[in-house]
Amino acid sequence: MDFTIRAVLPEEYEELGELTALTYLNDGLLLYGEDDSYLAVLRDTARRARESEVLVATDAEGGIIGGVTFAAGGTAWADIAVPGEAEFRMLVVAPAARGRGVGEALVHACADRARALPACARLVLSTDAKMVAAHRIYHRLGFVRTPERDWQPLPEHTLLTYALEL
């Protein structure tokens, strides 16, 4: 691997927030484009780091090439995870770093953290139907679709869910 996975540093909050927001925006994952209120949430890495765990992937020069938010079930950043589960959200990889295993490494890091939690039985996630490349990673890593848990953050937007038994 020519990159490192570690906790985000405070001086990197803005850079990761911008990467996360631009990834969602440029990949067409925001219903309202630049007017989407979720952009502010995506940019607010400082809040995520205070209330959950935020990991980054950095290249050999220390530049951020990916990131993810990890949360124990039942906490503020867990959308679908209940106690006894963990969840990851906002998984992003910089366009120039795609295809290098960065996303997969970030998912592995989340699975390792979930396994380290007492009584954590599974790692779950929500994803947009458009994120086909990410779905391939999830399947390859042993995640299975959990359509009974699919949900809608907005009436016109359904998120698909996956789970990995630990």
C-alpha cells in the first residue's frame, strides 16, 4: 500500500470536509446539487470528529486521498446501527486515488474498529443506488444487502443498506 489509514487531525478537518462535500457533489449524490443542505454536514469534519471517529487515508506526501466516519450503534452519527452494531458513513476517495484500494482499506479499518467494540455483532452502512463501484467493494468484503433496513432520509431518496456479520 502506498497510503496510510489513521485518525484525522484537527488541521485536516477543512481539507477532508471539502473532499467529502465535493465527492458527493461531483458524483451526483446530492438531490439539490450545490443548494443541498447536506453539504454543510459533509463539510463539518470537526463536528464528526467530536461525536464519532473520523479516519483518513493519506498518500506518501501526507495528502488526504480518502476518508470515512465510523460510529458505534445508537450514537449520534449512526443512522441505522443500533446498540450491538457499528456503522460507517461518508466514505470518500479522491478521484485521482480511485482504483488503488483506498476505499477497501478504509472499510477494513472500520470493520477492525467494529470488531474491537464490546458485543458488536455487525457493521452496517447506507448507500445510494448510484454508488455501484462501492457496492462491488461491499460484496467483495462479505457485506450482504439488507433491503428490510432500506430507508429514506428524504421522501424522494431511498438509501440501500448492507451488513457485515462480524
